[in-house]
Amino acid sequence: MENIDKIREFFKGDAFAAGAGVELLDVGKGYARARMEILPKHYNGGGVCQGGAIFTLADLAFAVATNTHSKLTYSICSEIHIFKSERAGYLFAEAQEVFNHSRLSHCEVKVTNEQGELIATFNGTGYRKDVPLPFDAVD
């Protein structure tokens, strides 16, 4: 099994993101791209994609990007800013780690729609534990 397949398999264990329909599309060193199709189960009372669903998409991309160093990294702080609502189609989250240290990681995530319009930005900081993951670090 290739390393990227091992990473995908590991993150299938994120039951909440999987239940929301988040799919991992691409992985690189300190990088991840994921998508989620907006379905009626994602709607809020106003009939648009709920902020928590958008957060879940961005959070999974953040988690993958910060864990590509093969050390268990947990979120210790995150925030999201939602600029535009969506009712249908796919949303994409592209995460890029902008700070990487032995203990701390910081990642910026952009959430866009199928037309490439910015829907939300997410920033997250993670804390690395001395716990190895079941895949090799991504080069």
C-alpha cells in the first residue's frame, strides 16, 4: 500500500468528517485538499449549508496537512470566517501549513465553491505529540 493510501485509510477513521461526506482529494507535505458535496443534511434553518459543515470540511483538510509529518497533531485553536452561503454543488478546502515546528503547526485553509469563489477562510494551530502515525512523513 502506498503512503498516500495509508494516509487516506488513517483519516477514514475521522467518523464525523466521513459522516458529513468529506472526501480527501490530494495530499502533500504540509498540504491537503478535500471536498464535500452539499446535501440537504447540511442545510441550516435558512436552507443553506450550515457553518458547522463548512468547518468540518476545513478542519479535515487542516488535520491531514498538519499530520503529514507522521506525528499525531491535534488542533488547539481554530477559527473560521464565512463570507458567502451555498445551497448546492461541491465545496473544496485547500489547506497549506504555513508554520511547522517540532511541537506547533499553523495552517491556513481556503474553502471555495465549484466556480473558485471564496466561501470561507479557516486558520488552525495544532500541537504535535510524540505519537508516531501509521504512515511515513510526506516529502
